[in-house]
Amino acid sequence: MAGVGDALPTPPVSSMPPEQAGGATFSGVPVRAMEDVMACRMRQIVEFGHTPEKDRESALYSQREFGPDGQYSLMRQIARQLSSAAEYAAYGPGKYEVARRNLVKTAAMCLAAIDWIDADVAERDADQDPLPEL
């Protein structure tokens, strides 16, 4: 496990030719999956209004499995969506497209959860009293 200040490892370079990896690459790493996840996250924000600010005010961001209104929390939804993707993938190539769609949605939900955690940490840091001057 890397410690604070340790250099990040060099990103892996795909050994697959770009035409097999879905097209465009970034330094040899296929970007199709990243583009699909970002498009899904953008759709969450634009079509459904799931901005980090608005979402933090909702029951989705309960630290428990269920929010106050009985709705699954975001973290529980991520776990359920990931489990569903794994189940579809286990059926083999005939269900890979469904598994992939679930994984893309799950990854976009993970980005929302990361935004939530980052905003929560930033808010907590802003609320702390600064060290007194000596």
C-alpha cells in the first residue's frame, strides 16, 4: 500500500491493439469505458438533477443502509448494482451487455459517492477552528 508522498505507479499500458480495445486510447489505455461512465454521470446530473450539492441534501446520502424515507442509501444502491452486474456476468457472453450497462451505472454512482465524500470532508475541514496564532 502506498504511503503519503509515495510516487503513484505508472498507469498500465494496454497490450491490446486500439481496434480490439474499443477504439480511442489515452497513452495506450482504452477510453471507451471511461467515456461511457462519464456520459452516465453527466446524464445523472443533467437529466435527473443529481448534482453533488443537491444530492448531499437528500436521503440518498444516509450513512446507514436506508435513508429516513426507507429509500436505499447511495452506498447500498452501489452494492446492489455491483452484485447485479456480477450475477449477469456469471451467465456468460450472452449477458455481458447487461453486466456492462450495470457496471457503467455503478461506476457513475461511485463518482457521485466520491463527490459526496469529498464535499463532506471539505465542509468538515472548513468548520474546524484554525490553529491559534502564536
